Amino acid sequence: MTNIPQKINEGHKKARLVIFDLDGTLTASKTDMDEEMAGLLKGLLQKKQVAVIGGGAYEQFQKQFLAKLDAPAESLKNLFLFPTTATSFYHYVETGWQEVYVEKLTDEEKKRIFEAFEKTFKELDYHHPNKIYGELIEDRGTQVTFSALGQKAPLPEKEKWKKENADLKLKMVGILQNYLPNMEVRAAGHTSIDVTRKGIDKEYGIAQIKQHLGISFDEMLFVGDALFEGGNDYPALSTGVPCFEVSGPEDTKKIIGSLLE
């Protein structure tokens, strides 16, 4: 792919919309956004439209992102949220955040996904860690997400697991995809695997943004930490939108800083 520029140029600064992944890009995994990032985003919202796509549910976006952003209503009109990998879309109106659409999985689809996880664990002879923090496999309505240490695991534990099990997680993704040929399976965050309907990925999300906001791909930028093959940001490359790869929020701050110069 040729649309991974190394740094912001003058052409990029003319983009009307900047799309960010959430976990690992704007915040550390399932961690509240820090004040510096909130300040930079508030500055960006005064100049451009901003969209955030992440695997978390809307409630997670509220806690981790919106509560810390604390932006004025006028700026929030420039912000668009696409939780659970853009299977839902929220925009800001005078009365607050409003759902534009939501695409829920059926009970039968969820059942197949849960069964596929169990088959995958068995095939790999994978045993869950002794200490688990919250649900291992979470039904998010529009998406099912497995988190190896549980949904509420502390960040240091997740970072340790990621370092030791990155290859194992990608192996899980491959086996799961074989069991679920009509679903989309993606590595996400430090310890997570997201499963959505086929075709529901970052490419789909960016296409939804184009459709709903009327902004063309060449007027957008995308920023994410998982642009590697199998990563949940990788499909964004197929849109042709310039995609900036970051290793975490500190890199993202530099990109926003460059856009604000």
C-alpha cells in the first residue's frame, strides 16, 4: 500500500475531516483520554471535522473519550462517533448525542460466534489465565469481542500479555475466521479480537462517513495503531485515504500538533 505517509505535509493540512481510531491511538487501551490529548482535539475541532471509530460500545466512548473531552456544544457539532467498528453512528444535536443508525447482530449470529470461540480455544489447546478481569467474551449488540484477560483488565497486565502472545492472537484470528467465513474477524487493542458481520470494518466505517457526511476520501486523513495486516485498522488502507500509523497516543499528539501548525 502506498497511502501510508511518514509525516504531515501541506496537502494533508487541507483535509476537511480527520478520522481517529480510539484504543491505542487517542488513548491507551480502555484508558481515559488524558488532558493534553483533550486540549489538542478541542483545537482540532475548531478547524476541522473529526470522526472516531473504535471497537468499544457507545457507553465506553462516553466514559473513555467524551467525558474527558469536555468540549463546547459548538465544537461537538464537528465530532462524529462510530462505536463498535461503525456498526453504530452518533452525531451531536442541540439536545445531545443522537443515534443515526445501529446494526445489531441476530441471536443466531451471536450463538455461532460464541461457539466458534470455544472451538478455536479447543483447537489451540488454549487455557484462559487463572486471573480474569470481567467478561472474557462480551456481547456488544452489534459486535462480539473477546478479551484474553477480561474486559476490565489493568493496562500493565494487557501490555504484558500482548508482548508475550501477539503471534498467538493472530493465530486465533485465522482459526476463528475459518469457523466464521461469513463474519469479519480482526485483532484489536492489546488483548482483544472483534467479530462483526462480513464487510463491517474500518473500510466500511470510512465509507459510512463519506455517505453520511458527504466528504470525499481525498478530503480525509486516518490515524490508527493497527495498520498491519490482520489489524483492525488495516482495511482503512483500501479506501485510498492517507493513513498515518502510530505506536500510541504520544505519536497521535504529534500528528494533531502538526495539523494545528
